[in-house]
Amino acid sequence: MAKPEAESAKQEAKRDAFNNLRPPKPRSVVIDGLVFVSGVGALLWVLGNMAPN
């Protein structure tokens, strides 16, 4: 019984090591654009609120 469990753990370790070697998925340009635009908007909002009236 212990033999198959050891083989399974060994295969899982191999799979994890192989997955770690693969390059990460490219980030979505749409998501990056939305984050950038919202960051600029938040910065402008803060600066606008800080300006004296």
C-alpha cells in the first residue's frame, strides 16, 4: 500500500517542478489598462481635493 502512495507523491513533485519551470501566463492588457486608468483617476481625484478652493 505504501508503494503507490510514494509513487504518487513522487509524480506530484515532478509535476510541480515542471509547472514551476514554465513561464507564467502573460498578464491581460485590458486588466492592466483598467488598473492604470483607475490609478491615474484616483491620483487626479486626490490632487483635486487637496487643491485650495
